[in-house]
Amino acid sequence: MAEKTLQFLEIPRQDPEKDPAEERVRHYREIYGQFDSEAASRQSGRCLACGNPYCEWKCPVHNYIPNWLRLVEEGNLFEAAELSHLTNPLPEICGRICPQDRLCEGACTLNDGFGAVTIGNVEKYITDEAIRRGWRPNLTAVRDTGREVAIVGAGPAGLAVADVLTRSGVRTTVFDRYPRVGGLLTYGIPPFKLEKEVVETRRTVLEEMGVEFVLETEVGRDVAPDQLISDYDAVFLGVGAYTAVRGGMPGEDQDGVYEALPYLVANVNRLLGEGDGSDHVSMEGRRVVILGGGDTAMDCNRTAVRQGAESVTCAYRRDEENMPGSRREVRNAREEGVEFMFNVQPVEIVGNGRVEGVRVVETRLGEPDPGGRRRPEPVPGTQQVLPADAVIVAFGFRPSPPAWLADMGVELHDDGRVRIDAMGRFPFQTTQPGVFAGGDMVRGSDLVVTAVYEGREAAKGILSYLGV
């Protein structure tokens, strides 16, 4: 046991190889390689198997991390895949895009000087390799309950609901307006972080499990909301959050100012060969300033670099330590040539109908806000103008509640989030019995893994409601 416990002293933390920056900026493929079985086993063996695993508690879905690390070390890949899926219906996706440095790996006991266990890359390896070898979820004990549930939205919350319900013998039909499943997993996250074949493979797995997808179908246009209520035993809503948060600055409406999400979606559509391309924006040869410090801002940074921008500057109003995005993504962006400016707050988009720059003011961190983060306070006399030909605003997103929710009897908060009855009998049930909701449309814009968690918990609420 002592020898096992001290493996971390002999085996340093190691991630799969990463494409050099000068090469990866010329393509949109994922930049990280894959562990082979020996490397995955060695890295998994570094785990201390803590009696109170902080990594597990910090993970929003509370993955059984030490347990499946041990199974990988022992070479029990299929068992690791089964265990991984007990808590996370999309492990290969979360392994790629979760900010592990702020979650499980950030909480790893070895993170203090020895290098955290490479949890994310092992998680990705487990499902990728297991599926490649022929593993599929074991549904031999599942019995059809005769119950059917409609799921609106094929994003991470909706896919999580479909997985959990199907494993419990409930038939699911997933409606989505796009031609592919995944929601922003497919259309918002760039392929250099998540190749779309990964999402398509997950779709195939779900279809083999019995999930039915009805795509290019919009509720309220192609399917009536009351039809879902009458035709199914329950309904889950997971339509996400797509309305951009604006800064309220003078000059935001000038030509050359773009919202982050439409910019990213249009670029992915172009790469997929979908749409007519009329909304695609190229940053080739342009001086680009990106406002924001989250993962969406990092996606915009790295996309603009690949489009051939002359320069890319990311301006954020707090310091680097307080950025909400993944430190790994900040590091990748830096390697690819992005310049970061911290403690600067935009106050105006400068130009005469067309962007010429962004006026910013330096900030210092003051007292904490209600969320516990220190407020950025402007420093008088520190204004400057950052020259720019294009500005991308990445301040986050708010829910975009469709009008037909009112026809369903689903009530909203004042900010557009769907109201769920937190004190009710069934988790994630809305104000309309039999209709449940989860993900960004309930919580507001958040991590993919958080949407997966809420989808999983909403599925448990639906099962209780159905009495199965």
C-alpha cells in the first residue's frame, strides 16, 4: 500500500501531447492528443485514493473519480466506463471542456506542489477508448415502463435527461430545431476544443439505447406545446440561454461590434458546411478586441487567431486570478498569440459609425459583491483607447424564454429564467405539473457540466413524478 501511495513521487503529472501553437493555429482540430492504455494507467495510479476525495465533491456531478481511476490503473476499462456513466451521461465531453483546473483537479490533494492527477484527460480516455473497443451501456436489466417523455432541446441538459430516463425504462423523444444534436456543444463550442464527431458518436450511442431524435423541428412552429402535454406523460424543457448580455456602453451599435455567440455559431456553421454563410464574420487582417474573461471569450480569442486576425487583445475588468474562464484556456490563448489586458473596464466603443477602438479605464478590486467576488472600481485619470477594427462582446448570456411557455402554464422569473418549485415534491418541476426544466434556462448561463447535473436531477424528478 505504501508503494502505491507514493507513486506520485516517482511519476510526475503528465498530459497528452499538445500540438505546437504555430501548427494548431492553422487548423480547427482538437489540440490535445489521447492517452494510450499504459499512460492512462500510470497517470491514474498517481491518485492517493483520499478518504474524503475533494475532487469528487468539487465535481458538479460528483463523479466517482478515485474509483474509476483505480479501475483504469488495473486495466478494467469497461468497468470504468460503466462507473463513469453512473454519474455523468456525457463524460467524454466534460473530459474535454470542463475547467478541471477550477473543479476536480483544482481540488486534488496533489495540486499543492506535486501536480494534480490528470482527471480530465483520463475521463476522456475512458469513454473514447471503451467505445472504440465496442463498449456500449449495459441495459440488459432495463424493463419498458410504458411511459413516454418529450424533451425539448438536445443540448447537454436534454441529453442527460434522455440518458437517465432511458436507463430507467422510459421512452424519450428529443425535439430540437437544429439539424444536429448537442445544442451549443455542436454549434457554439469551437472544434479545437470539441470535435463534432465526438457529439455525433454520443448521438449514436443514445440512439442505440432507444432515444429518438426529431431534429429540425421547432416547438411552437412545427409542434404545438399543448400537443406535447397531451401526447406524453411528462415534458422536459432544456432550451438554453442565448440572449447576449450587453455592456450598455456608448457606441455598441456601430459596425464592427459583434456578439460572441452569433460569431462563434456562424464560424462553426461554415466549418460544418451548414447555413448559407451570410452571417459569417471573418477577422482576417483585423485588429480584434474581445471584451470578457469567460470561456466564451477564450473561444472567440482563439477563433479570431485561426481566422488570421492581425492582432487579438482580450480585455478583462478584474485580475487574472479572478477570471471565470479556465486557466488552461487562457494559457492556450496566450501560446497562440492573444494579448491579455487585465484590470481594464470598457467604457465606450470609439468610432464614427464604424469601430475605431475601445476606450477603457484601469480598475482596482474593491469590496466583494453579493456573489463574493471583489468589485472592479475605476481608477480616475487612467483612460486609454485600444485601437480596433472589430470588437467582440462576450459578457455572458441570459435565458431566451420562448413565448409558448405561457401557453404551457410555465411561469418565469423577472429575468426570464424558468421558475421551478424548489419546495415542491418533484425536483426541477415547473409551475405546470408534468413539465420539468433544467440547465441554463433555469440557472442562467453556466458550465456544461452544471447543465448535465441539472438534467440528471430533473430526470430523477420526472421518474418520481411518473412513479417508476
